[in-house]
Amino acid sequence: MRPLVGEALVAQLPALAQLRIEVFRAYPYLYEGSLAYEREYLQGYARTDGSVIVGAFEGERLIGAATGTPLRAEPPSVQGCFVACGDDPSQWFYFGESVLRSQYRGRGIGVAFFREREAHARRLGYARTCFCAVVRPDDHPQRPPQWQALDDFWRRRGYAPLPGHVGDMRWRDVGDERETAKPMQFWGRLLP
Ligand SMILES: CC(C)(COP(=O)(O)OP(=O)(O)OC[C@H]1O[C@@H](n2cnc3c(N)ncnc32)[C@H](O)[C@@H]1OP(=O)(O)O)[C@@H](O)C(=O)NCCC(=O)NCCS
């Protein structure tokens, strides 16, 4: 596993797009991804100083990745609820996504994704890190019976929901004809 910045980050954007489309297709994201959207969205990391991709590799192949970027570089759908809550977005480093192919889960890679991104945030001088997660109703028709929320995993990493910090992101769910807005709960921590 290694943190990638600059040209090394840019080189992995196509592989990250594939991972996002594959992994976020599952509940709770149900994301009907498109390469066109991914290209545009992921360019944000290429454009922004301070961005990182923590890449997990098998050989040269990216099998999982976690991203981070300064929150102040994010669009209003991401940083807006911090502003509305009276927080200064420039104090926060934002984790964009963690995506790991299912056959590689449960080996500690997700824990390492947090450790590496927090170390990167600290190197840049940030004391606060955050991420967001989609909120689905408990009785969502596509929720698999065995599905388990990641809330306990995140709490064990030191994160807690930030009261009132609920963003609003739009994408097309698998099986839907058009995009819909989703509530996104932010979680955060003060780094030790
Ligand atoms: C989130 C995600 C990356 C976590 O990946 P993961 O590698 O399975 O997570 P880990 O194996 O590090 O951690 C899971 C648990 O297994 C434990 N674990 C299992 N084997 C381990 C090992 N060999 N070494 C260390 N920890 C291990 C971890 O300690 C952790 O338990 P804990 O919370 O009690 O500490 C993965 O579930 C995923 O891609 N999910 C789908 C996408 C998603 O929802 N992303 C989050 C929102 S963007």
C-alpha cells in the first residue's frame, strides 16, 4: 500500500474510476456509474494540491483505493453543510471514498486506508479529518438481509457523526431512470 500524489495519482485515476463503479454499485450506494462522470469528478483530485490516493495493489493492479483532499477545494454539496454549521472548511481534510474489491476485505486494508490518509493530513498540517456516508432508510427495498453498516468500524477508528452536518449528493441508483438526491451524513474526528 502506498500514498500517491502528483503524476502517480493521475496515473491511477482510470483504475480508481473502475473501482468506484464496481464497488459503489452495491448497497448502500447503488451507484449506476458512468466513465464520463468519473473522469470529470476524479479530475478534482488531479487539480487540487494536497490530494492523495492511498492505493492497495496486487502486483501492479489497483485492487483498492482511498482518497483525500482539502475540504475547502470541494463543491458546495460537500463543504456547504460545514459552512452552514459555522465551521471553517479550511480546517478540515476530507476523505472522498474507500473502495476495496470484496475478495480483499477483512485483512486490515480498510484500517490502513484510514491510518495512511490521517498521516497524510497531519503532514499537511490538518488536525481534523472527515468523510461522509449515504443515509438509507432501514426498510430500503434493496437492502440485503446480511448487510452490515460500517458505523462500528468507523467508531473504532475514532470517528463520530458530526451533528447537523448532512450534505446532499445526487446520482442515479441502479434500476432508476433519473438521478435523485441522497442525504450524506458527515463523520469526523480530531486527530490525536
Ligand atoms: C470500507 C472498506 C474499504 C473496509 O475494508 P476492509 O479492508 O474490509 O476493512 P478492514 O479489514 O481493515 O477492517 C475490518 C475489520 O476487520 C479487522 N481485520 C480483519 N483482518 C485483519 C487483519 N489481518 N489485520 C488487521 N485487521 C483485520 C479490522 O480490525 C476491522 O475490525 P475492527 O473495526 O473491529 O477494527 C470495505 O468494506 C469497502 O470497500 N466497502 C464498500 C465501499 C464503502 O462502503 N466504503 C465506505 C464509504 S466511502
